[in-house]
Amino acid sequence: MKIRNLINTILPSRKWKIFAIIISGIIVGGGGLFLYMLRAHTYLGDDPAACVNCHIMAPYYATWFHSSHSRDATCNDCHVPQDNVVKKWTFKGMDGIGHVAAFLTHGERDVIQAHDRSSQVIMNNCIRCHTQLNTEFVKTGQIDFMMAQTGQGKACWDCHRDVPHGTGNSLSTTPNALVPYPESPVPEWIQKLNSKK
């Protein structure tokens, strides 16, 4: 009964209750439509094709697809922490929000570079996957990204610059790259209306 009393206090009349239901429906429906248009559901898996939802990622997908890493590693294997599930999904969510913000504000650069936080994750994953190479053969596994930043060693990509994305990752350097661009989420009848204008 306390909940009913609280609702009656906040929304005293029937009109206010109907108004609140309509506004809630608009917010939930608009939010659902926004997430659908962003293809938010595709980011819940590990399919690298989800990264191509943003056109700016096409050259990165194309160069990764033709590299040796495409046989064994997805985007998430390199770009997301693999320590535990909570850290993985927290990082993936925060990074994704940053990507959406950059994309929606047209703040993305032509050639994308990893921030320090992402660079740390990428280097940790290089060392994780290439543990035997890094510890038994070349003895570099003891160096992490922060040590490389302070001059106590090199980051993996200082020597392996072209792995796995190659050089010149921009839309202009790979204009004809075959990538799995997603179908438009806009219904055909709306597309037809727009094409008549």
C-alpha cells in the first residue's frame, strides 16, 4: 500500500497518471529505438563485423581480416581486458560509450590511435597471447606499457608497427576494402520516402 500512496501523492489525478505513462512510453520507446539504430545488440558478442557498424572502422577491419591474427584473434581478444568478466565488460562498455560519443559528435579522426588506457590493454593482451615468445625467447614479457612509456623498454608495436592492421589505416588508403557493412536498420518504406525527396 505504501507504493500506491506514494504514486497518488506524486500523481494526484488521473490525467497526471496518464501523462506520466505516455511520457514513460516515449522515453522507453525512444531509448529502445536509439539502441536499435546504434545496433547496440551486435556489441554483446565477439563478432569483428560489429566494429564495422561505424564506417571509420572499415580499414581496420579489412587490414585485420587479411592479417595472420584474423585466424586466431577477434577485435575483443586484443582490445578488451581478458583478466576477468567484470573488467572486460566494464572496459568494453566505457570504451563503447566513448566511441559512440566521438561518432555522434563527428569527433573521430581519419586515422584512429589508441589512448594510453587502451594501449595498456593491447600490450597486456600481446604479452598474454605471446607468453612463450615473450618469456623464453626474447625476454620482453617483463616489460609493460607503463615501463615503455617511461623509457624502460619498448611497446610491442614499436617494433611490430604493422601488426595486425598494416600501415596507413584510413578510409583513403583502403577505399575499395571489402568489409561486411551492416544493412540499414531503417525500414524500406522510410527509405523509399527519403529517396523520393
